[in-house]
Amino acid sequence: MKQQKIEFYKGPAGGWGALNSVKNALLRQDIPLKGAKTLLSANQPDGFDCPGCAWPDRDHASTFEFCENGVKAVASEATARRAGPELFERHTVAELAEQSDFWLEDQGRLTHPMVYDAASDRYRPIAWDDAFSLIARHLNALPDPNQAIFYTSGRASNEAAFLYQLFVRQYGTNNFPDCSNMCHEPSGSGMRPQIGVGKGTVTLHDFERADAIFIFGQNPGTNHPRMLGELREAHKRGARIVSFNPLRERGLERFADPQDKLEMATMGSTPISTHYFQLRVGGDMAAVKGMMKHVLEREDTIGGVLDHVFIAQHTTGFEAMAQSLRAESWTLLEEESGLTEAQLRAAGDVYIGARSVIACWGMGITQHKHAVDTIQAIVSLLMMRGNIGREGAGPCPVRGHSNVQGDRTMGIWEKPPAELLNRLRDVFGFEPPRAHGVDTVEAIRLMLDGGGKVFFALGGNFAAATPDTYETWKALRRCDLTVHVTTKLNRSHVVHGREALILPCLGRTEIDMQAAGPQGVTVEDSMSMVHISMGINPPASEHLLSEPAIIARLAAATLGERSRIDWLGLVEDYSRIRDLIEQVFPDFKNFNQRVAQPGGFRLRNTASERVWATATGKANFYPPVVPLDTPSHEARARLKDSVVFTLLTTRSHDQYNTTIYGMDDRYRGVYGQRRVVFIHPEDIRQLGMKDGDWVDIQTVWSDGQERRADRFKLVAYDIPRGNLAAYYPETNPLVPLSAVAEAAGTPTSKSIPVILEPHVQAVAVAEALGAAA
Ligand SMILES: Nc1nc2c(c(=O)[nH]1)N[C@H]1C(S)=C(S)[C@@H](COP(=O)(O)OP(=O)(O)OC[C@H]3O[C@@H](n4cnc5c(=O)[nH]c(N)nc54)[C@H](O)[C@@H]3O)O[C@H]1N2
Ligand SMILES: Nc1nc2c(c(=O)[nH]1)N[C@H]1C(S)=C(S)[C@@H](COP(=O)(O)OP(=O)(O)OC[C@H]3O[C@@H](n4cnc5c(=O)[nH]c(N)nc54)[C@H](O)[C@@H]3O)O[C@H]1N2
Ligand SMILES: [Mo]
């Protein structure tokens, strides 16, 4: 086993550490270094879209952009390892379930469709046709199509997503929970009523022109490494970069570009943030309101600060918002944000001093009870100086999965707009269901209540990514049938329904051969750029099908004569699917021609043209309300005698969501382990413990149910007092199903009220380990 250690990381993000880590990632997956050809094809015009993240590529047409975590994502798919039928012959499902998430994925790519055999508690190979008939039989036996649930993870291509929603709606339900429900849902829910679009308005062109970039609750050094390239350039030309984060994330501090020969040779690096505000977890609304208050006060004293023309022509609600800002006390803002009035005013001054401002945000904003309000406050802050719909300015929610934004565009949405359903009816001649379906948390409840019978997942790892882990497992186990279209073995396959299928599919990196030849698929990045992705590697196994082929064959098997759509014909040539997409979505006019251009094309974004598709026909200011009713506030009021912490759950540098690549978190100085909890040294002292002690974490919730995650090592860390940080998915058992963002339903994975207790059993273990070290 690799040595466990905690060692403060002094270097920049990127640099030689990143190159070294890439070499190790390739070795781990048994990819010969000549396999690096695969890596050089990521994000190239004739290559595949990197399955890493949704950050757009600079000039999709030219240079290769080095990205450590992109390499890890590609290597994990292009691995030489195989999880074939022998693996399932060797192990019962009960045995597989004993293994860690890391071990399961580490078995490699799945090679054959498999069906669960209860008698032997094993997965056995099954023919594709038999698998489709089995699913069709289940689906057609349900008295109500709303008893079936169709999950999507954000890697599915536009073509796969479009066919999927079409099939499922013709089958008869809008039950489309997706990973977005756990991710940027509040960004859409906040921005749609406010500015008329649920997506960011900026492009990379704007990043080149912004005078200030505000980054709230996002860790690009790990999760969007290519964004560091933009930030570095921005810093070099003198733009201000202002980070709000309870943790001092290395990638927000310094970066060495592995493609910069000088920087690499001299061990040099570029600073990233010019200002770093280490606010309290959940303190963003107070911080943003403080900046807004300062902006307004400056307008009152020196004048010329607000964009009066923009406010008058384009907005509503300014006066009500201004009143709320004037009435707010600095004491409350300081208390709730954890920042001083002077800091908030300084941040406000950076905002005022910049002609054009971009505001980015990630999971540190969306996974809170008041996420929607906070996002609206960030957008209101931008609107005060007209920082939207002009060059160098605008909101920029930074999406996660590489096509999560495209999947929503294609209609993977449990609350479809009537307009979409009308188009489906007109184009395909069937009446789609109108009732809203279930989101991710509602889907778990539906299964728990026995109302969800068939669970089908297009990618992802539902059993590990979702909150309240053991409740979710109970829910999945109550199903008659669970089906996973997937590339690798994961937790969701071993926590299964009475009957279960694993359907292995092609990954992005692989050649997708259909009747008309090799096919490309399309994806939409975080900045609404749509482009094509072509695999270049031979498939991991000859038995794999593409996602579109799986959906088409399932649709044909399930709907039979009921559907007039030529499902099998569509997947012979994916340009036929794109022709249908164009018929349903006017923004995709001439889809096939436009996407054939190198770099693809940008979808229309009305807010970026200052056209407001809102109920008022304007962009709306809302009065920001600093939340005092979060579960942490309530828990602290209730448990006066214990120390209640607010726990945030986050990603390490060596993971992709539930896929664990390795046990290190280099930039946070953690090696060889994941069960750690970051805590302020004073808080450790107050608990009467010491750095390195083992603790159990327990959620403070009012439903009487015990939620705990045991045996985590305390790591003294630069984090505000009263806050804790630990990795997901290990901490998901702590997130109650009922802890969701208002008006978005997103699990509040960044703010869970918890208490810590010494882990009694582990004391002995810790001492033994200590003695050994
Ligand atoms: N390598 C890699 N890349 C990825 C992923 C991955 O797992 N690995 N996941 C992909 C996906 S699906 C997504 S959604 C994105 C996620 O990318 P991010 O949005 O960066 O997600 P996290 O790492 O969960 O947390 C983000 C940051 O929020 C901070 N934070 C926590 N609570 C608060 C708060 O209350 N306020 C503020 N201001 N900050 C807070 C944390 O300290 C952390 O730095 O990345 C995508 N890219
Ligand atoms: N506590 C806590 N919970 C969280 C979060 C958090 O920050 N904290 N973050 C949330 C967020 S932002 C998200 S997006 C979700 C992620 O939730 P999901 O999207 O469901 O999870 P992933 O871990 O990304 O899914 C990984 C699996 O996808 C499969 N896969 C990989 N590539 C492909 C492919 O090309 N096709 C198919 N069909 N399958 C493929 C592999 O089998 C792999 O095991 O988790 C959420 N859960
Ligand atoms: Mo995400």
C-alpha cells in the first residue's frame, strides 16, 4: 500500500508535478507511452471531445492543450484493462459489493452485456437482443409509464440524449433525473426567470477582454485545469482575479503552464488570484450583498458607479433591491460571510474599478439551500454596472460533465417546457406526456415508496453520486429491474434491483462504426459551443454498442408498431439524427453543415444580445436576502452544548466524480488516503483532540434518522473555524435526502451540519499505524 502522508504543497498548480502525474496515470492504465497519440487527439478537429470537463477549448482547430486531469479522464477510458465475463465468473455480486469504488472501476472496461442471475448471485453474459427484450417486457408490463425512471449522466452525446428523450417520451414519461439535478440545476433555475436563459452568456473571447474575473466556489486547478490557461493570460495582461473560497486552493493561487518552456525550465509560475477571500462556507450571499451595498454607497457618495442607462432600459426591480441593500447591517454581513467590512469593500472596489467583469461559479455556490438566491445575487451584482451582454462581461456558471449542458438542450429535463413537447408532437406525430417527471432526489423517493419499478441509467453512477447513500441503495434494491449503460464497473451495478443488466457501450475515444461508416457525435460545452467528436481508438471489445445504437434498439424493441420512427435507420448514419434535432430545435438550423466547420458553432444566447426572454421582458433585479435559516443555523440553535460544524464535500485531485483515479490530492498535500477531514487547528484544540486523530462524523438533522460516516482522520488545515471539508462520495451518507436547494432540488452537498466524535475503535489502529510509520 502506498504510504499515507500529509505534506503541505508549496509548488504551483500544473508544472512538473502535473507531467509526472500524467506519466503515472498512463502506467497505471497499462497504456504504452505511444498511446499518447490518443491524448494528442483530445479536443482536435478530427479527434474526440475530451471527456474530462465542459470547459471550452481555445481554438478547437489548432493547438493541443495540455491538461493533466483531461489525460487522466482519457487514460481511464482508454485503459488496457478489461472487466470481462471471467471477472464476474470469479466473483459473486456480494463479493464485488465488498470492494471499494476504486477497485471496481480499476478492473477496466466492461466487454460484454451481462444479466444478473439470482440463483448464483452472479452476472452472466446475455445476448444484446435478449437484453433488449427483457427491458421491453418490463417496461410494457408497467401499468403506468411513470413507474419507470430514466437517469442520464452528462457524458451522453447530443445524438444519444436526443434519441433517449424521444424514446422515453413516446414510451410515456418525463421521468428524467440527471446529474445536472445534483450540479448546476440552481444556475438554470436562477438565471432563467432573471435573464431569460439558463446558461452562461460569455465566451472565451470575453475572457480575453475582462478587466476582472470573480470566481465563486470553484476549484479550476483540479476540475477545469484548462481554465487556468485563460486565468493565467488574464493575470498577465493585468486583469484582476478575485477568488471566494473557504479553502486556499492551489490552482487559484499559482500555476505553471506545462506547455510554457521557460516557466518549466526555470521552475517559474504565474500567480492567479490577485485577491483571495477566504469566506465562510455558505457565506457567499452575505459576501455578494456586501459588495453590492458598497457599490450602491459609492454611487451615493462619488457617483458615476452604476450603469444608469442599462438599469433604466433593460431591468426591473432596482429600487426594491437598493432598499434591501441600504437596510442591511454590516455586522450581519460580516458575521455571515466571515469576511470583514473592509474586505467586502475592497472586493467591491475591484468590481467598481473594472470596466468589464465576468463572474464564474461552481459547486461551492450551487450545492446550498439558498443556491438559487445566491446565483441571482451574483447576476444582480453584474447588472448594477451593466456587466452582461457586452464584451468582456457576464455570468459564467462553469459546468461539470463534458456534455451536461447539451443534454439539457436536447430535452433531458424532468420539467420540459411546453414548447419542446409541442415540437415533438408536431414533428413526430405522437402526444408526449405533459406532467412533470421526477428529478434525482424525487426519483429516489419514488423508488423508496415502491412507485418506481424500473430504473434505467444512461451512464453515471447513481448509487454513489446521490445523497443519503443507504436510502438510495434501499431504493435501487426495491426496483424490479435496474439497467446501466456504462463503460466501467461501478457501485451502481452491485446495488441492483431484483433483475439487473449491465450494458457496456463505446466511449468517446473509440471508433463508432455504423452502416454508413465511422460516426461522430456532437457536444455542447459550457459556453454553448457545439462541435463534433470523433473516436480514434478501436473499441475496447467487439461486443460494445454505441449509446445511440443501444437506445434505438431498445426503442424498437419496446415501442414496436406503436412508433412510426425508423429507429434502426437513424443509427445507420447519425447525420439523420441531427436532421431530426434540427427539426425540433430551430437554433440547430443547418446542423450538419454548421457542425462540419472546424470548431463548430455557437448556439444563440438571447441574454448575451440583451434580449430578455423573461416574464417582464427585462432583466430582473431581486432583493438579496441573507439566509439565517440554513440547517447549520438551525442545528447550532438547537444543539447549544455541542460544536456543530458545517461540512462541505468536494473533489480530490485524483478523482472524476465517483471515479477514483488514485488516493492522492496533491494540491491539498494529501497522499495515499481519502478518509480525511480538513479542520481549523483551533477547532481541533477546542474538541480536545489533536491533528491526525480519528473521528466519526454525524449529521445533525431533525428527522430522527441516524446518518454517519465513520473513521476519518483530522487534518489541521487553513479553513475558517466552524467549517469542515471532506471528499465525496465517501461523505454522501451524511447528506439527507430532504436537504435540497430551494426551487432547484439540488442536494446541499456543500453545507451539512455535523458533529464530530472520537472514533474509539480507530484509536488503536491509529496508534499501530503511527508506530509503523
Ligand atoms: N478532474 C476532475 N474534473 C472534474 C470533475 C472531477 O470530479 N474531477 N467533476 C466535474 C463536474 S461534474 C463538476 S460539476 C465540476 C465541479 O467543479 P467544482 O465546481 O470546482 O467542484 P468542487 O470540487 O466540488 O468544489 C468547488 C469548490 O467550492 C469550494 N466551496 C465549498 N463550499 C463553498 C462555499 O460555501 N462558498 C464558496 N465560495 N466556495 C465553496 C470548495 O472549497 C472547492 O474549492 O468539475 C468537473 N470536472
Ligand atoms: N456529496 C457530493 N455529492 C455529489 C457532488 C458533490 O460535490 N458532493 N457532486 C455532484 C455532481 S456535480 C455530479 S455531476 C454528480 C455526478 O454523478 P454521475 O454523473 O452519475 O457520476 P459519475 O461519477 O460522473 O459517473 C461515472 C460513471 O460513468 C460511466 N461512464 C463513463 N464514461 C461513460 C460513457 O461514455 N458512457 C456511459 N454510458 N457511461 C460512462 C462509468 O461507468 C463511470 O463509472 O455527483 C453529484 N454528487
Ligand atoms: Mo457536476
